[in-house]
Amino acid sequence: MPSVHLLDYVAGNIRSLVNAIEKTGYTVEWIRSPADIAKAEKLILPGVGHFGHCLTQFSNGGHLEPIRQHIASGKPFMGICVGLQALFEGSSESPDCAGLGFISGRLRRFDDRDKSVPHIGWNSATTLSSEIAGGEEGHEQCFFGLRSTSKYYYVHSYAAPYEAGVLEKQGWTVATASYGEEKFVGAIGKGNVFATQFHPEKSGVAGLRVIKAFLDGQMWSHIPASEALQAAIPTGLTRRVIACLDVRTNDAGDLVVTKGDQYDVREKDNTNTNSQGSVRNLGKPVDMAKLYYSQGADEIVFLNITSFRNCPLADLPMLEILRRTSETVFVPLTIGGGIRDTTDPQTNHLTSALEVASLYFASGADKVSIGSDAVLAAENYIINNHQPTGTSSIEQISRAYGNQAVVVSVDPRRIYVSSPSSTPHTTIATIHPGPHGEQFCWYQCTIHGGREGRDIDIHQLLTAVEALGAGEILLNCIDRDGSNSGFDLELVRHAKSACRIPVIASSGAGVPAHFVECFAETNADAALGAGMFHRREFTVGQVKRCLVEGGLLVRPVEE
Ligand code: 1PR
């Protein structure tokens, strides 16, 4: 089998890239020392996280000069995400740190006044390919397999702004994407160099095609008529549809996908209200993740919902689930449950949240989701006069892997009040009055899967975790969980007003129209469903079709 060399500098989910490369028929050889780079015929430089951190690591490892030489020698080179950014002169993320300087220009942060930052989700990478390659009308010329009808998975806060013609004059072919009003470089190539800002290894079939085109050395190709999508897809960021799998051991000791009603995952015994039913078993985690991937899910989330009971490192089967899922599921995978500093009660050995997260990243996770520990960290931040301590799990993990790798999963519950002045918490006026006709409520944050309410509201929590370095919010809602009554739109709007990072609406989806309603009536960045998919009532594909009918942009599923 032909091979490609990959530089591993232990930053994030390299396993998925290896899986994607293997899927295209190549094997991976590792660059372990700078001398290995000279042996590489084809070289891929992946990168996640912080520009300065990455470049410093390359530099400290003695890799920068050999990478320059590899590129200068004319051998094939591909950069991914920060691997693309490294080719530019620099970035406002680390103004004092120089890039490789192969491409003129500097990266800058997206403007977050009109949109969420990081930019997370599926967006275009469109070239002026027909003009450049002299393509015939009706036959799209694809640059390294990129298609104008495909969407690719991006996750980044900094980008190379695109100015028409500037890079092209220097001989580069550029594929662009737009986020809000900002147009930026989505992919770029010239001669032996090709780089993508998006993650092809996380971009489903469309991304695998790009990796294969690079590895096969196929800079330009035509779309076979049999594969061409009929309708043009508008450019821009799509609405993300996420499938969530709550995982726990059932009474027989097997890890199963389950689903609660307001977080109660046991079957109801209507004849005996005192008896505890068995844990609802809705299927096997890996099989269900594959099913949702094939239906077009844009991301998969696994939540290990009873991890708080055990030492998370005892949950090795969750690692195995990730490993197996990432072999065939090429969209982002998030894992939550038990991400915190943990002391083994038997040995007294302390395992840091960062070590726990690192195990998950090494097993195929792209993001970790922190629940209970994020609430405690937010409380500490507030007690500490809004000063970070630098030690929370959010800070540890975002420092090492970047904000985009840290999701905070919150489990709020409504607390009704008669007036805003009756509580120190931030309230909203609600159109769904409380049991005594209350017109106001606040959202109390909880820990341990909703078992313990804390004296902190969702507004306080979101402000704190964003300041600590969270990159995204998974916004559950205990009141709506499993209710099939639709998302709590008031909660979603309230959460969006409290932070600039993306918010995933969760809990309550019962029919596809609930997703349309959520995107039409709030600024949610993504929406998540669980029970309606697990019970086989609806597929992810049906949700997406409904979104398209509602005039919303989604990622097309390619086979
Ligand atoms: O606190 O860091 O160990 O993380 C534990 C994680 O497990 C948290 O993210 C918490 O939300 C989750 N969790 C804990 N207990 C439960 C439970 O159900 N008993 N599940 C639980 C949370 C909510 C969503 C669900 C949506 C959509 N489940 O995962 O998928 O509500 O459901 P629906 O569409 O069917 O309404 P830590």
C-alpha cells in the first residue's frame, strides 16, 4: 500500500486523520524526529488549536526547517487547519510568532459582533475552477476533489481574509468560504502545496475525496455525471443537525444507548409506582452512531451519563466506543461525562481533567463536553471576583487543545418567580406561565445529571465558562428533555444573549418541524435530537429535508 508521512505533535484528534487516510487506501508513517521528514515523499501537516503554540512546537521540535526544505524540494505537501495557517506570514492570534511565509498575508480573528466565534460547522470551499481550468460548461472542474455542491467541516476562530485576485496573481488557486460578511480562504494550492482550513478527515465523503485527490496527486478532475448533485447548493454555513447518544451500563452491565424523560432513564412500571424499572435500552452505541452518520448527522455526541459515580478512567469501554466509531464515522465526535480532575479512591492517584481528555482525544474524540465540573468552575470564577484560577478543567483543556475542543454541557431547570425582583438571578418573562401563574422564571444550573441544583443561573454560567475558555455550549433543558414538545426557545434566546460562542439547542425535539422552529425563531448555531431518532420515529435525513423545505441551508449527504 502507498504511504504518506504524518507529523504527530500530539495536538488533538490525529486518529481520525489516520482512519481517513487508511480509508482512501494509503498507510501512515509517522514523523518522529526532524530527520524523518527528509524520508517523506508525501507529507501532511495537521494542526489544531493555537497558532503560536503549534508553530512553537514545530520550531522547538526542530521541524520547521525540514518542512521548508520538503516544500522547496517540490514534494507533495498538505496542511490542515493550523497546518494551512502555518503557511502564511503570521496571525493576529500570536502577533510575535512568524509563520512559514510561503503564502503572503496574515490570519485575523472573525468579527464576533454579528456572529458566533469560533466558526464551527459545515461550509463551502468554492473555487473559480471552471474559469481557471477552462472547464466546459456543465462540467465542474474540481480542485483537489473540491466541489461547489459539497460542504466541509470547519472549526476555527482565525482565518486568512480573501481579497479577490491577490493570491491568484501569485499563482495560487483559492477556494473560498463566507462566514457572515467575511470571505476567507477555505483551501489553497499551488504546485506541490495544498492546504485546507477545514478538516477533510471530519467532512464525510466529501472530505475523504479531498484527501484521496491529494494523495493520488490529482490536482484537477471532473465530476462524473453519475455523482453530480442535481441542484446547486448555496454557499455559506449550514444549519447543523446533531444526534446525541446518552450511554450508560444497563443492569446487565452492558453499555447501551438510553434516553430519559426529564433525565429519568428507567422504564415506567405503571402497575407498581414504587418499583424501579430497568434502564431503557435503545441500542448499541457504535451501531447507532454509524446509522446516524449514514443518515446525514453533522456531528455525533456521546454522553456517558453515569460517569460521576465512578472514576472516569474505569470507563475504558467508552474509549473503545470512540475508537470503533471513528474508524467509519467521519464527522466530529464529542464525548462528555466525567471530564474532571479525579482521585482514584483506591490508590489516591490524581488524574487531571487534561489527562482524561487527552485519552479521549487520542481515541478519536474531536471535542470533550464538560458538565458538572464546568458549573463548579463557574462558581469558583464568580467567588474569585471573576478571575480565572488557571486550574479548572475548561482552562487546562482549552490551553492544550484550543477552545474549539471544549464544549460545556449544561443541564438547566426552570425556577418560576412572581417577579424579577424576587430573586437575585437573571430572569426572563415567559409565555409559558408557572404552576401558580408566574410570568417570570430563571434557569438554575444543576450538576450530576440534574440531581443537584446550584445557586447559579444560566446567564452567570455562560458568561463565566466563555471567559474560562469554553468554545461551545450544549444547552440541554431538564424540563423539556424527552418531552417531544419542542425546544425551549425562550431558553435558547436567553443563552444566545449571554455569550458569543456557538450554542447547540438540545432537549424536546419530537418532530422535524421542531428543528425548523428552533432555527427560524432563535439564533441557535446547531440543534440536537435524541429520542425521536432512537425510537426510529424520524431519521436525521427527514429532519434535513424539513429544514430545506423551510428554506434553511443544510449539508447534503453524499455517498
Ligand atoms: O457532569 O461532566 O459528568 O457530564 C454528564 C453528562 O451527562 C452531562 O452532559 C449531562 O447532560 C448528561 N446527563 C447526565 N444524566 C443524564 C440523564 O439523562 N439522566 N443526560 C444526562 C443528558 C440530555 C441530552 C438529551 C437531550 C435531547 N441528556 O443528552 O440527549 O435532552 O433529548 P430529547 O431530544 O430526546 O428530548 P458530567
